[in-house]
Amino acid sequence: MNTLISLPGRVTSLRNWYQRPLGRLLADVELQALAGQLPRLFGYHLMVIDPPWEDCSLADSRIPHHVVQRIGTAAGMETGVIGHTDQWPVMTDTVDAIILPHTLEITADPHQVLREADRSLIPDGYLVIIGFNPRSLWGLRRWFSRRSAGMPWQSRFLSVSRLKDWLSLLGFDTLHCRYLLHRPPANNQRMLERLKFLEPGNEQGRMLLAGAYILVAQKRTVIMTPLKSVRSTRRRLFPVGIPSSSQRNIRRVS
């Protein structure tokens, strides 16, 4: 990832890319996949971290309160909270669901973003991550043009396997993962329409052709066992206590 470009600059560049033919097609696919997952998320508060789409529709969500956090304000875009990508102005254990649409790829420290998500989510809370697939034609395009092209090719693509490892270390269980948009990264509208037959009929998709993915994880609840109950059920090695050497009732034999 090109760290010479500031974070607001990367965010703006990615938003502009979503206005191009390939970006608009990907936005439609991603929003459709997100709409399919929203009814499965439950709770009271849902938070979206800096979505790159022009319209972030959450109408299919069963969660009543929605908050959209952005780095800065933008004309025509809904903004609820202004905050940094890896530092969120929310209290610990208060959010029921968090959506990260390409947030991990534009930040300089994706681990910190996941730690913020872990801190903000309640136990059993949901985390939805949308990212670019590096193990595909899109990843090859990024490899050959990341120095000359703009976003998203200058961002960091994270594989699903690596993301699952990171989430597992933080205590998340992966519930669902789906690959999206099985067409090559071309900005020609006619070519993209002709290659529509590459889209699979099922929801699983093919990794080598997919340009993006959506992953849903759930924060694992840790049940603590009181130490007192453990000690009370522990079996004793000796039925009768043995006096310690500090006691004075030990008889000396000369």
C-alpha cells in the first residue's frame, strides 16, 4: 500500500473509483450481498465505518439504530459520526453489529481496526467485512499496476484465510463467507455486460475469479468459571491434612 498518500486521500480516491463502470458494478454486487446478510443481524445499534459507496442503504436491517462513521464530510453522503478509521468515538461493549467495507485495506494498521471492532462490539456481536480478493485476477491486476494506478490497486488486499486467522486470534467465529463479482477488472461497460455469464448460480462462488468477498463473523462469548467452585470440586491427594514444617507440633527424634 502506498503510505505516502494520506488516509483521507485514499478514502477520497476509493470513492471516486466507485463512480467508474467497474466500481459501480462492484458497488451493486456488494450492496446486494450486504442486504442479504442484514436481516440475520440482531441488536439495537449498527455501525458502518466509512463506506465507499455513494448510497449506503441499510433498509433491510432489523437493527433499529444505524450510525455511519466517516473520516470527513462529503456532499450528498450520510454521516452520523466523524472519526478516525482506527479510533472510534464509541464506548466499549456497546455496538451490536459493525460493518467494515474495505476499511481494513485503506488503513495503515488493519490489526488496530480489528481491535477497535473487538472493543466496541458486545459479546455475541456481529462483524461484517467486505474486501478485495488478492487470489484472483484482481490480485494480479493490483500486483502489476499498484505503483502507477490509483485506488483500489494501491491498497492492501487481504485474503480470506489470513483474515480468518486474525479473527480467530481475537476470539471471533466465522459464520459465513461469500465471493463476489466473478468478472475481470476491466472498466469497459460492454465487456462487463458480455462477461455476465461468469457469475455463478449459487452463493458460494469461485475464488480465482471473484474480485471481492463478504465475510460475517461473531464475537465469541467467554464464560469464566469462578476459582472457588474449581477448588471445591478438586480431589484431594491425601484424606488427612499434613502439618507444615512451620508448625511447632513436630516431635524430634534423637
